[in-house]
Amino acid sequence: MRTRILTVLCFCAFALTTTPVFAGGVVVVAANSGVGSLSKAQVKSIFLGKKKRLPDGTRAVPVNQTEGSPLYSAFNKKVLGKSDAKIKQYWSARMFSGKGNPPKVAKNDAEVIEHVTSQPGGIGYIDAASADERVKVVHQFD
């Protein structure tokens, strides 16, 4: 019996240490973008479909992380000010009324970087540790 308990405890400890966490989130655009920095309000307006253009005039093409990921939830809470469930309700209502569609979805940080670097006006959010020379950080959130 002790061996089973010890095995379960070891498994739980391993699972807790391998749970994905992020260092902090950053909103990014392509490194060659004319966009400097964005306020939280600007990012929120873009990702809620209320603002269609970036400050440099380029049509904004936002991309989200996968629903249910820690970064997706953190972005919704800290930048958009809504829970995942509220975001889902928000986009359902917008789509039903014909006012817009939610941003495209990327599976991971690499796909977000690919989107923002290959799409004029591309904007997305990634783990700060994934930012490299291909992207420009325009907003940070923790």
C-alpha cells in the first residue's frame, strides 16, 4: 500500500512540474511593421473586432492562441478583461448579429509568429520567451 501511495505522489509531483506555464505574454507584430507600441485599449479593440486597422493604417489581422491554453486564458483575462466563457458568448453574439467573426486560431507560438510575419497587418500574442528577431513586441501582459 505504501508503494502505491508513494507512486501516486511521485506521479503528481511530476505532473505539477511539467504543467505548461508561461513567463508572461507579449503582443507581437512583424519586425518590419510600422507599428510601434500599442496600449491595452488598442489591443483590446483589435482583438474584439471593434478596431479594424493598426495605427499605421494597415488592416489588422489578429490571431488567437488555442482556446483553453494558459496563454489564451491569461490574454482574455488580463487584456480583454473577460473570462473564456464571456469571450465565447461575445463572439457568438457578434457572429449571430452579423457584426464580425472571431480572430483565426493558431495552435502554438510558432504558428502565431508565422501568421504575423507572413500576413500584412498580422498581430498575435505569444509567450515572452518565444519572441525573437522576426517579431516586434508592441504590448506586454503578465
